[in-house]
Amino acid sequence: MTTVTLYALCGVILFGIGFYGVIICRHLLRKVMALNLMGTGVFLILIALARRTPGDRPDPVPHAMVLTGIVVAVSATALALALLRRLHRETEIGDLPHDAK
Amino acid sequence: MSRLRKTELAKVGFGLIVAMIVTALGCAILALPGEESGLAGAVMLNLDQAGAKNPVTAVLLNFRGYDTLLEIAVLLLAVLGARALAVDESADDSEHFRSSINPVLIGFIRVIAPVMIIVAGYLLWVGGHAPGGAFQAGAVLASLGVLLVLADINWTQHLSDYSERILLTISLVVFLSVGLATMFNARNFLEFSPSTAKWCILLIEAVATVSIAVILLALFCCGKISNARKYHETTRGRVE
């Protein structure tokens, strides 16, 4: 077990926690946070696996992808929060309803 | 069976499924070869033609320029969405809010604002040969904007709606026009020639820094930086 795999496994666990939260949590704000956690897990995996190059410098392509991904995740989160705010103002609801019926 | 029991069971069952997924992914990661050069070799081989000595910047702006172009488009779409969703609210407790601002915050901003601007410029320039670049610089500038909003400093009073829109869209416009300009040289879209690549990248990054900062700040203020004040007053009014 090297440091690289340790970080990558942490990323996998973060992804799992986020995935569980996205499906199970009823409150929409928690869902948004869980989605972010999933994204962070993926970024951590990419960054960790980019370090497996033989030389000194890590693979720059995953780094560039993560940089792009972080910015997109931030903007998507902001849009989700704007949607949530509007929903809350219109309906005073933050949760999803308990029963679909 | 009561509904409560059912949801508890569903939670446990889904937890088990997630645990299986995590185990499978973990096994996949452990099965990967310990050493793998990926695309690092290809990037290093072409780095001297990319116009940037920092491989990450070279990948972002040159080798995978499409990604960055579309990323800026996504940022713009998010701002448009947030703008459409924001509702104009009026609140009349601005006096109360203004008196509740911590004077320490204003003093702190006075010290930190010039430093942040210089750091943003440094990050933009250093992106050519070391970690840094437009996104980092834009994030620093945007956080300066957030500080100004929190301290209720009305720096956008002379910024018209029209010029705000220009600030939001200018990086996409410049990026697209640089990409189209490369096509006049009998090259593909966004395929910079090695001699001009450095200046193309610098131009795009400099404009993108400003645009990204404005976009991130607009996302913080519900889509519009010029009504940041009003937004802040209303949230404040809701809390109290």
C-alpha cells in the first residue's frame, strides 16, 4: 500500500459516503452537499492516480481535468443552491415529500 | 410493517449496496499498476511548442482548449440560471444592517484588498511556468469581491447593467475569437501556432481571470453583482 493508493482509497470512500447521502437524505441541501462530497472523492482519486508517473512530475492531464471539474462543481453547486432558495421561497419546503403518493 | 421500519430497512439495504460498490472500486484501484506514465510523456514531448512551461496550463489552454472553453460556457450558463431564479426583494432594514457591520472587518479589508489584487496578478503570471493560472487568480479576486459584499462596500455603484454583462461574457467572446483567429492561419479551431501560443494563452487567461472573478461573485450574489447589496440586506432581514 503506497501513499497514492491510500489517497485513492480515501477518495473511493468519500464517493461512497456522498452516493449514500444523495440517495438517502431527504433534505435537498444535504443532497447538494452529498453531491459535492461525491465530486470531491472523484477529484481525490484522479489527483492520487496522476502521481503514479515514474519521474518527479505527476501526469498533468488529470490535474487539468480536476481544475476544470472543481470550477464546474462550484458553479453547479451555486445553481443548485439558487434553485433550492427559490423552491424554499415559493413553497416553504426544503425536504422532499415523504411519500410519492 | 410500518413505514418507519420500511425506510430503516431501505437505508440499511442501500448502505450495503454502497459498501459493495466501494469495495469493488477499491479493489479496482488496488489492481492498478503501481507505475503508469499516462499522458505525461506526450505532454512533455510537446511542451516546448505549447507556449507555457507549466504542463497543467499547457494542457488546459492549449492541448485541451475545448474543455476550458466549454467550462467557461458552463460557468456562464450557471450565472444565467441563478439570474433567472433570483427574485427581487425589497427590504428596509439597511440602516440596521449597516450599523451591525464589524469595523474590524472593514479595517481588515483595507489591509488585505491590495494584497489580494497583487496575489491574483502574480498567480495569473506565474501560471505560465509554475502552478497557478486564470482560475486560481479569478478565485482570489472573487473572494475579494465576497469580502466587499460582506462589508457592504458599494463598489459596484458605477457599474451599469450593460457593462456587468460585458464583464460576464467577455472571456467566452475572447476565447472564441482567438480560436476562430487561429483558423485564418490554416489551422484547426484553437490550434495555436508555437510562435504565438504564449501570447494567445496570456490574453485568454488575463481576460478569463476577470470574467471568472465576476462570474463567481455573481453566483455568490444570486446572479447579479450590482444588486449584491440588496440581496445581502434581504437575507440579513430574514435571519433577524
